[in-house]
Amino acid sequence: LRVDKGDMTYIWGGIQYLAVEMIDFLRVQSIINRIKSEQNIISKCLFLQSGQLVWSDVDPHLTKLIVQYLSTTILSSLNNLPRKPSGSFLVGEEAKLPTVFLCDCSFQLAVYHVVNTTLVLLLNSSPSNQFYARFTEKD
């Protein structure tokens, strides 16, 4: 491997990790843990801010593939997708969820987006309407 001859974004698969303060990272992790404890169909999550990865509980190699997929398909067409200021599912809700195969497991993919924040959810099974309502209801 000749790092001096290569582009670092190519070596890391184009993933850009967002450097955040420790307290902000812990807040993100706390939110993810709360969501996962309330919604038992959520198996794994990724949290992105402005397209940069902040947190993932997916294997790093697989995280790279998921982020690359998001960047080249869903997030690149963000301006053309219907969105609500309070947040909406870019993938999911009204359409059938795509199935993602990671190693020997299959998951349903749901992508929720609010302003510059994207939450990628890998689900064990198809969600109910109550699942979607939980994300869109206002406290």
C-alpha cells in the first residue's frame, strides 16, 4: 500500500467522519439507544450529519458500503425528494421498504431525514404505521 500515492478518501471509501465534541457524541448515542429500546424491530442504526458519519453500530466495512449507497443514491437526490420541515422518511413510510443483505442477515432499510440529519435504520421486520407515527409526532 502506497499511501503517499493515493487519495485518503479513496482508501477510506469516501466516508467522512464528522468530528464532534464528546458531549454531542454521547447525545447522539443516547438518542440511538432510546430509539432502539422503544422500537424493538430496529436492529442497527447509522447517524449522519450533513452527509458525514457521526455514529454507527454496523461493522466498519459494511458501514462504508451503506454510506456510499446513501451518498450516491438517496442523499444525492435530496433536493428532488418531498420533505417536511419537521422530518420525513426518504425511504419507507408509503413505499415498500427495500431489503438490504449484510453478511448472512437481511434487513428492511428505512431512512429518516430532518434538516441536515439523516438516521438510517436497519429493521428486523416490516414496521407498522405506529412505527412511522412515532417519528413524526410532536412532543
